Amino acid sequence: MTAMKSDAWDNLMALGDKIDVTREDVREAIKKVRKNKVFKAVLSTTVLPVDGIYVVVTWPPGEIPDIRSVSHYIGHPATRDIVESLGAVPAESKLFKGLEVGERAVCFPIQQGKSKRAENGFTVDQDVNLEDLSVRIITRLG
């Protein structure tokens, strides 16, 4: 991981005043992430129910993380079928409670420009395939 630029760190610290996080907290979280290659959850979009500092990274097209046996919280029928075909399993509840510091989740949102939400107001009946989805990794740092 490359060092954070000064202005990015200053922005994080401005938020840190509100959520009580230090540079050392972020360093410790990064160490946990490096050790923890397992995902806590599979989601259909970026879901952050707990305040904190997060990093969200979009993976290159065609790269799919290993989500075998990871609980998913996806209700969209086509996306649910895709992640289950990749090995994700339904969570006991559809309520995702969030990530702890150092944990990661992977989400499979419909790519911008391919979603019919703008014209229909919803996507629940939209048929999608894996190529229509982005892969984004959410990591909680603080």
C-alpha cells in the first residue's frame, strides 16, 4: 500500500475529530486487513450502516474475488443467482449490520449506465449477467 498523500490524511483527520480515530488506528486497521483475506459479507451495493473510515476500491473488469461460503445480503434476483453461482450463501437475515475495523465486504452493484433505475425507479426485475456488474471492495479502517 502506498503512503497517503498529505491532503488525504488531513481530510481523514478532519473526520477523525468527529469519530475519534488516530493515524495509529488506521495503521492497525491496515495490518488487520493485510492478514484477513476473508470477506465478511457479499452485498449488492456499498452499504455502510456504521460510522467510520472506509476505503472502497473497484476491481478491474473480469477479476472476481473468492466468495465461497461468504454470507450474502442480496435480494435482487439476478444478482443473487450470480453470487450464489460463485459460492456465496444466503445470510440468516437480510439486515447487514456493518463491518468492524479491519473487516472487508465485496459488493456487486449494477454498473453505471447499465442500471435501469434512472428510467424505471427500480432494478428488481432487471435481468443482469456478471459482465453487467462492478466488483467493489469495502474495507473499514476506523
